[in-house]
Amino acid sequence: MNCFKLHNSKEVLIVGAGHGIGLGIVSEILSRNKEVVLHATFRDKDSATPLFQNQTHPRLIIHELDPCDEDSVSTLANNLKGKEFDLIINSVGLLHNSKISPEKSFKSFKVENFLELMKINASVSALIFKYFEASLSKKNISAFVGISAKVGSIEDNNLGGWYSYRSSKAAMNMLLKCISIEAKRKRKDCIVLAIHPGTTDTELSHPFSNNISYKIHSIEETANNILNVIEGKSLEDSGHFYSWDGEELPW
């Protein structure tokens, strides 16, 4: 049975690799595969300092990209035309910033915050697939992966709250499901997955760490877990939602 194997990958694209989980995935892939050429994108150079500390790595190519801007995504795709990517991972995501916080009550709901999270958390995977579909490998089984969140599962939602974030991740999951169906119709040998990374020690989770009773993973652990989930997946697994430990999650 044909399945995805990281060691077969020649070209990889990680979107949102300036810091956090995306950066961890970059480091883990370069460590696991001694031949891969890895393309990593960043949006804000100030927050991507850790990525640039690795810019002398001979197999790492860094690109500036605003993943929410269609012209920016289109330009990068044109610049990389002719490449064949065996693995594309979208690790872009936003839970909070100086203006946005997860809502505990609908009294805190703001349309502008909702739309901002929808743009960042939901639209990026669709834009990346739109412009990089033609660059997916034609030689190997490829994988197109979105880093989602368990709170985006509608069936698993027993607590409520975090309305905008939950909705944006649910929308991301729906887009990935649609992408998997289109890829299958076009007979592309591409495995499309949504993956919940688990709670990770990043800026995203820091404000909520004191209220978490379960394990918080290091960035290195999370990157390793994500790649372990992707490794060995077959075309029959495409269009599914998985947790960091390999458990399949309900949509």
C-alpha cells in the first residue's frame, strides 16, 4: 500500500515557520531527512529571529510571505514554479493578540475579531492549496497538512466559549475536508490531513497554562508528534482529523 514517507521527500514547504510549532517542524524535518530541501515562510521578521538563526543551513530556504494576502501567496508560488513538494504544512494560526482574546461569553463577541480569526485560521490552507496544488509531487505520495485544533471539533464541543477561535478552526477543518475531496477527484496522490498538535509551550498557550491540568508539550515534542502522525498515512486516510497521539478526532 502506498503511503507517505518523510525520508522520500525531496522538497518540503512549511508555511508559518518563523517561530513556535512551525519552526519546530522545520528543525525536526531537517534532522530526520538529510537530503530534503526545506522552504520555510515567515510574515514578521521581528518574530522570526529564531528562524533566521538557521539561515546558513545549506538545505533551508527562507521566504517572506503574508499567508492571508492572495497576491503574496500567488507571487511565492510563481517564484517556486517548477518545484515539486512532497509535503506542505500550514502552521499559521492565531488565538489571541493585544486586541483579541478568547471569549468566555457572547457579551465579548466582536465581529471584527471573528473575521480576523477566520481570515488567519481558516483561509490560509485554502489559499496555499489554490496556488500550490500544481506543485504537489507527481512522483511520490504527497501530504498537505493543516495544523488545526481539537476545539474546532463540533461534536467534541462540550464546554462552549472561545466562539471565534472554535468557529475559525471548524471552518479550517471543513476547507481541508473539501480539499481532500477535490484532490481525490483529480486523482492526485495527495493525503490531506487536519492535525491537532496538543497544548504546546508557545506564546499561544502561555496565558492559559495555569488553567490546564493535562500535559503541556515542548515545541520539539509537538513537532515530533505531528510528523509521526503524518508518517505512514495512506490515501485512504486523506480527509481525516487526527490528534497529536494518532487518535482520530470527530469533525
